[in-house]
Amino acid sequence: MMFPTQEINILIVEDELLIAKNLSVKLEKLGYKIAGIVSSGADAIQRAGEIKPDLILMDIVIKGEIDGIETATIINQKLDIPIIYTTAYADDETLQRAENSGSYGYLLKPFKERELHATIKIALSKHQEAVKMQTLIALAAAKSNNRSRFISMAYHDLNTPLTTIQLSAEMLEDSELCKTPETPNKNVARIKKAVSNMSGLLEDILMLSKAEAGKLSLNLDSLNVTDFCCSILEELQPIVTDKHILNFRAQTKPLYANLDVKLLHHLLTNLLSNAIKYSPNGGNVSLELSCENQQIIFCVRDEGIGMTAEYEGKLFQQFERGPNVGNIKGSGLGLCIVKHIVDLHGGTISVESAIDKGTTFIVALPFLGH
């Protein structure tokens, strides 16, 4: 979606007046409106509440007792305004703090007009899609006879703009702007990762909607389950850190079964990515494959944060997340979808877990071999 620049009001938070004026001139040249210029965190919080700008350009090092990242965190708690950080340097620790505060971008000084313009447009697009996503999640949680139809419409409405953001990020990545220095490439990578996360959430919501409406059906195919598990573990390698050890255990003879390939892929990917994600300190993550009592048994183990017995009872409910997940991001939809997939196959799923000891999911699906 295109945003008319003349309708966008921007608040500048910068303690160097000359830099602020120069930035203001560049923005006005690009057609944006300047809602105000402030030099401290306290003033930024006050002005943001008063004028509610469409976007804030926040210098990380500013006057006062709190820096730009702390200021942005406070603003985000009160107002839904996209914030882009600006700074003269970009060390990894600062980038991590900025990312954790929920920023919509990162710009290095001195500012180049094309990079400034592109980053603002992407930030505004991301924010608009985030607002729509929140509405969609609320809709998914609500009880409505027309929920399935509405979610399907919203899915298609959101998917096209997400593709546009992804393509814009790739164009920015390929442009001369990102050749030097290295840091802007990290910024583009974060944009692409955010789009990927949002697309995944959209797929989850659509699948859950179909399942609850009884429109999620099985398409069974004969499958070499052993090879299939190996391919999924290879797909997950990019999210495995140096602290994790990914293991696969299976009998020597290949196992075959009639299963829905797409749904099984979703099931195993969800359980394994959760095992990695909820093991922030690393450790062993294993997928064990076996056959027992005419059933294929998938066992996913980790050595992560675990869960309480109380939470285990809510595990497969929508939007439920454990009280000990901290800052680990998630929608609370994945395991609910996994349960639907298991039920469709006529299988069972169980869990064994303990706080700080890890979690084991055991999925048993009917076995129909050659």
C-alpha cells in the first residue's frame, strides 16, 4: 500500500540541533510533515502523547536520564506508533536492545535520502499490517458464526501487502544503499524475518479456522516417513544455534505409512521449532521415530525451560502460553493446530515435562505400511 507522504506526520527526537534541522529539511523535501523536534526522552514521551504522530525518528543517544530505546519502550506501552531508531554507530548489543523494544527500523547517520525514504515506507507498511494482524487475531479469538469466512477474507487481504513489504526489503538489500556499511543489511534481514513471522502466523490462523469449521481434510499419500523426517531436520538447520545439538533416532529399516504430507510437515516443524525456541540455553533436541502396535510414533524431546503441570492442561487451547516463556515470542496457536492434525489422523498426542528439565511430545498416528 502506498502512503501519501504529505499526510505523514513525523516526530524527530534528536539532541543535536544541527542534525535535527538537516533531517527535517530532508524529510520535508521528501514530502513529509514535521510534527515536532525534541531533544530528550521525557519531552518525546510528552509530545508523542499530545500530537500522536504517524511515526517517530528516535535517536538512541539523547539528553535526559533515559536513552532513546528506553523512551521508545515507554511510548510503546502507551501508544501504537511505529518508531525508527537513528544513531551514529551500531554495535551488536545496541541492535539487540533496539530489536527487543519492537522498533520498525534502524538508520545510521549521516542520512541518505533514498535510504531514509525507503525505511520510512517499509516501517509504515509493517505497522499497518501489524494493526490488521491484531484485528485478525482478535477475530480468531472471538465467537462468530461468520468467523471462518471473515478470516479467509482477511488472510487474502493481508497476504498481498506482506509480499510487497518482502519485495521492498529485497530491493533495498540489493541497492547501493546496503553495500556499505554492513549494518543496514542486518536491518533488512530483520524486516524480512518479521515478514516471514507474520506470514507464518497468517498460515496458522487460516489453518486453525479451517480445522474448526470442519474444512480441514486429509489427503493421504504413501510416505517414506524416515526420509521425510530427515528432510525436515535439514530444513530446520538455519534456526539451530551453536548451542543446540539436533539428533534423529530411527530404526535402520525405513518406515512407510499413509499420511497427509502437508499436515505432517506442519506438525513436526511446529514441535521441533518449539523445542529449539524454548531451549534458549541450548542442549539436545531430538526426533525419535519408531513403530509400535500398528502406529507410527514420533517423539520430540528437548532440554529447555519445560512447563508446569497446571499449564499442561491448557496446552492445546488457542492463545495459551506458559507463564515461564518470558520474552520468547509466540502466538499460542501452534499446538492447537497440532492437536487438530493429530485428531484428523485418528491419532493421539501426549506430553511429559518439568520446569527447567525439558519437554517431550509423543505423537502416535495409525500405521498403514506397504
